[in-house]
Amino acid sequence: MSGPQQRTEDLLIVGAGGFARETAQAVRDAGAAAAAYGRAPRWRLAGHLDDDPALHGREVDGVPVLGGSHLVHQLPDARVVVCVGSPRDYAVRARLVRRLGLSGTRYATVVHPTAVVSGSSLLGAGSVLLAHSVLTAAVRVGSHVAVMPHVVLTHDDRVGDFATLASGVRLGGGVRLGRGAYVGAGALVREGTTVGAWSLTGMGSTVLADVPPGEVWAGSPARRLREAGGPALDELRADGEETGRWPETRMGSTVA
């Protein structure tokens, strides 16, 4: 005897760039997987919201751009996921979430059907796991985290809110990834290492030692290159003022 059908809810994706398009495809793939098993999809893709007026009224990969991000307040029954950011400004997701001012219950969690999330792991609201990402055991991922394809998070890893893990990142066991940290594609992080808040680790790096907050590291082994960009440092300072300390591993609440 089958269990109760889950309720399908409308989903708005804030952003219409690469990450947003990938998330839209993940929603479509999850819907197709549900249909194959005779289940209702978790999300009905209502459209993109983007603050670029040139995109309004157009379609991106067949998904309409309904208007600017302010429309989240005019569509209160829809759930939301914010999918913006790049290595040039990886703090933009935090700024946009703060500006929208939505309650945590408005945010969806999107998981591609090929992603593997262990029963002992938790994901925060607003986070996205793309194809073939893996959370092995007792992993904690905060809110509004971007996990790109083929990322592996191993036992007891902790990932702070607004972090970004680009494609192919591998974290060893017990890694602490701070709030807003950006880890570039293909980077490897040694077990037990702390990667500080609002830092940036370059693509292909091998991180063998702790990365301080607000710094850019790269190479194999990874070494300090410079201070992080202004937007990331602004977030770091704001977090420090709020908590009274540098928030190396500050975590938000998580949901199953």
C-alpha cells in the first residue's frame, strides 16, 4: 500500500543565470523522476525572477522570466530559492536574501534526483544540491548553500550558510567550511581542516592547512594570494559585528 502523495508547490527561482538555469533543470529532472514512480512532483516550476529588465517577459531554457525579485512578495504562496553568485561576487546571494527579508519557511530546498543524501545528514532551507553530489554521513549543510555537480561531502563535514562548492569539490571528513566561503572547482580539502568565512579557494587547489576568514588561497598545496574582494569582506565585517567574533564556522539552522 503506497503512502500519502506529497503536495506539489509552486517554486520561484531568483536569478536567471547559469546557477539558476542548472537549478531549474534539477527541478525538472526531479519531477520526471517522481513521475516515473507514479508520484506527484515536489515542485512546480513557476518561473525565474531576475532584476535585469532586459530579461523580463523572455524565456530562459523554456522557463519564463516573470519580472524582478520583488515579485516574491506578490506571490506569497510560492516557495523560493535564490540562485545567484559567481567567483567575482560570491556575497551577492547573502545580500539578496537579506534584502528580500523572507521568513525561512518560504525557502525551498532543491535536490537533484541523482544526488545522494544520507539519512544522518541535514540540509538547510534555500540550499541546492546538483547532480551526483554526495553527503555521506552526519554532514550538516546550512541555508542558501550552492552544491554543484559531483561534490562529495564526507562524514561530519559542516558547511556554513551561503557557502558555494563548485563542481568536483571534495571535502575530507570533519572539515569546517565557514559562512559564505567559496571553494573553486575541483578543489580538495584535507580532513579536519577549517576554511574560513567569506574566503575563496581557487579551482584545483589542494588545501592542507586552515584557511583564515576573508582571504584568497590557491595552488597545490594552497597558499595565501591576497585578501578577498570588497563584498566578501563587507559580509565578514558585518558578521563579526553581529556575533562579536570572526565567524569561521558560523552555522545557520538546518532542516531535514
